[in-house]
Amino acid sequence: MYFNCGSDVDACKVFSKMSFRNLYSYNGMLSGYVKLGQMRPAKKLFDKMVERDVVSWNTMIIGYARSGDAGKSVRLFKELRRLCIGYNEFSFAGVLTACVKTEELKLTKQVHGQVLVTGFLSNLVISSSVLDSYAKCGEMNNARRLFEEMQVRDVLAWTTLVSGYAKWGDMESAREFFNEMPEKNPVSWTALIAGYARNGSGHDALELFAKMMVLRIRPDQFTFSSCLCACSSIASLKHGKQIHGFLIRANHGCGVEAIQLFDDMVRSSVKPNKTTLVVILNACSHSGLVHEGLSYFESMTHDHSIVPDQEHYACLIDLLGRAGCFDLLMNQLENMPCKPDGRLWNAMLGACRIHGNIEWGRKAAEKLIELEPQSSTAYVLLSSIYAALGRWDLVEKIRHLMDERRVKKERAISWIEIDNKVHVFTASDRMHPLKDVIYSILEQLAGHLEDDALSLDTER
């Protein structure tokens, strides 16, 4: 009861006063710690346990996987297998969560083989997790083969396959499975829209979004983000303004009113869930209510028994970043129960660029480069911070570092819209049908620039 109410201190007091403790009470403590995301005391208790059963091991395996420490989750699963204690579907569920997070293909194949041998593949949750892991690793042939072998397919399995094909650029297969889905949810729509946006088919993405609106399927922030990317890819200001209009009608910036309503909800004994807290943290972020946002974040665990996940931390980082509270922001990142991913460090780096904070910008860039060494994002954003402060020596240093590590910056693209038709250009582009005319004019412009430069030198 105390753990369910978020009061781990009272739960520990009761446990310490028990005259007799059995395996059930120890497992109850483990489960409570894991539910609150407190893996350190959970591990300390687990190590002290004289007797452990498969429930004890599963609790720790799932806890580490959910908290983002996939390595420890996998190590515990391997140790469980080595000790021959036995395992069940929950053991596989935990390690498959770790497989999805690490995108480790070799481990996924090993677990798939064990699931197959033990007969747990008929379990829909387990088979969907194996499917998701294959899709995250880019093994779409294995994912599709497993999907076709599944006797029961829920909307999650269909969505996983659509998302996987879209993520890896096979939009034809993604659209094929999307069209065949017996039931479509907002996640599957967004996955396809994001796939089209990433693969240069902005018009297809916006057409799909329009159809989504006609069918009155409610978009989320990821849908809008993907649509804005699509607008950017085709340089469509008109469509961008329309998406902006949708966002304003979703988000009026009335943070104080949102907080008042949330407080009324709690006083009415209506229990908030994870989504409610994401909404209220976003409201605080967009209204600059830092103190209130921090208070609500702290209340998640203590008052509402909700363990913050990556999405809640992303809201918190956005809140503190907008306000320029970098010391507090970095402290939150370093003390997260789950390891911050690239998205969170990107948010941190973006805030540093806005506020011109070199010190924290460099730290965030180092973390992001460590997580994504071949991604150009961290290098480019850090270079922008240095450039804005006039530190051209450091800008040059970043460029040399990119050359040494063979990191390729995404090629710059420019657009121009003439008579409702968008023309796209890249460096050294020779694909445009009017390329001869364009290059002829560029040569004329270059000649005029040289004449003007010579004229200025003469005058001096």
C-alpha cells in the first residue's frame, strides 16, 4: 500500500519492523522499489536476499530494462539462465525490452531462439517484442517473417511493422502494410507521415495528414513535428502556416489556467496519469512557470505514484532550458534513474545555443557525440554556439574534428517557390531541367562581383 502511494520511507519502516520476513515480503519490497524507479536500493536488497526465485530475478531484469540500463538487464538475464533457476514469459519480456533499447541484433536473435525453443512465441506480448526488436535493428526481413508466422496480430504488431519499414526508408512496404491494417491508430498514421517526411516525400506526408484530419483522428506532438519537417522539405510556407494554426488551436499558452484545472482535478480525487503530467509540464514550460513545473515534477512520484520516463524528463529539460537554468538542468540530467538519450542532450544543446552558454554547450555536445559519434548534429550546433560568440578559432577546430572522424554534415538545400511549384537545389546540382540557363546566369553574376571587387580595390 505504501509503495503504491509513493511512500517508500513508510514501506521501509514497516519492512524493518517485521519480525518474520519471507520471500514474498522481499519480493514485495523489490517490486515497490522498481515501480518507483529506485534501482540502487532494489539492487542492494536483491544482493542481500538469501533466497531468490524467478520473480525476484524478473523484477530486477524488467526494472533495469525500463530504467534504461539495458546492459545490467541483459547481464542478469544471462546469469539467470546460467543458474538454471527457471524462467517464464516475464523473464523474456524484460530482456526483450533491453534488446529494443540497445538495438542489439545478435542478442535479439539469441533471445528469439530461446523463446522459440521454450514455446513462449505463442504469447502475443513476447512475439510482438521480438518483432519490435528486429524492426529497431533494421532486420525487416526477419520482422516480416515473424509477423507472417504470428497466429494473432494486434494493432501493436501491425504498427511496429509499418514504423520499421518507414524508419528504414522502405516506404512502399510501409504503405502496403498500413493499407492492410484492419485498425489504424494515431501511432501508425504518424509513423507513415514521419517516414514520408524523412525520405523527401513531403507532399505525400501532408496528403496523409489531410486524410487523417478528415477521418477525425487526433494527432499528437509527434504528428505535428513530422508534418513541419514535411513542410520544410518542400519549402511550403502555406502549409507550414496551416500546421502552425493547428498547433495554436491545440496549445493556447494558458499555462495558469491549465494549472488551476489540474489542481481542481486533484482536489476532486481524480487520479492523474502519465499523459496528464506530460501535459501539465508542457503547460509550465510554454508559460515560463519554472517553479511550478519543478513542483509538479517532484509530485509525480511522491503524490501520484508515477515514475517519470524519458518523455517527462524531456519536458523538464525543455522547461529549464527555456529559462536558462543550466546548473539545475545538468543536475537533473546527471541524476536521472534512466540514462538520458540523444533527444534530451539535443534539447540541452539547443538551449545552450539560444542562451550562448559555451560551458554547458560543450558538455552537452560531448555527451551527444559519445552517444551518436557519427551524427553531425552535435558538431554543427556546437559550431553555431562558437560562431555566434565570434570564436572562429573554435569553429575551425570543430570542422577539423569532423574531418578527422569522417563525420559528414547533411548537404545544405535551398528552395524557391514560383507559380505554386517548389524548385529544390543542392550544392553542385546538375539535375534541374533549366540547369544550363541557371549556370549561365550564375557565371554572369560572378563576373559582375569580380568587377565590383576590382572597382572597390581601385577606389581604395
